[in-house]
Amino acid sequence: MNTNEQTTLPPGMPQLRVMPMPADANVHGDVFGGWIMSQVDIAGSLPAVRRANGRVATIAVNSFVFKQPVFVGDLLSFYSTVVKVGRTSITVNVEVYAERNRLQADVVKVTEATLTYVATGEDRKPRLLPALPQD
């Protein structure tokens, strides 16, 4: 883990921005990995829901890497990109950046993950993805 890796936020709007609170961390102020994972799942599901035009369910966490610790008070930005579309499934990459010491504008990449979602119907069973509109 390279704790000196400085970066900038990617261009465009993040899918999600959130600041972890003391209840999301241990007594030392380190945010729980499970809390971060749940936020990544939410951020990944947003473009999947748009592409599926409806309900999706998480079916796989293909990879998940914690690159830097996350602290109470960090402002987290979650960037999600659809990287693969199947008949019923959508795979999404999520990158998470933390803005620390906002007066000094320190930005570090803290997490990256790839998740797969499946489109589901009202019966919660897989359904085909709708065709994309033709230009």
C-alpha cells in the first residue's frame, strides 16, 4: 500500500458521494471495510439499474481491492462504469476516491472493485436486458 499516492478526482460526476461517520468506524477512526463494500454495491447498482431499466440483484463481487484506509471525515466519491453487458447481466467497475484535508485538497484512490448484477423481474427471477434504443 503506497500511502503517498496522490491523485485528482476523475472527470465527470460521481455516482455517489458520502462522508463516513463515527458509527461507520472502529474506535481508532478507521472505517469498516464492510461499510465501504455496501457503499460500493450501491454505487455499482446505479448504472446497472439504468441499463436494465429496472430491478437488479448483485450476483458476484468479481474483485475488490482496498488500496488505502478510509477515515471518518473523508469525503468519498464513487465512480462507476459499465464494462460488460450480457443477456441478463451487467458488470460494473467502481473506483472510490477520498478527499482528505479538504483545505489542502488531498485526493487518494482508496478502493476499486468489479461487481456483476443480473436484471430481475417482479418475480425476482432473471430477465433479458432491454435492447438499447437505436440512434
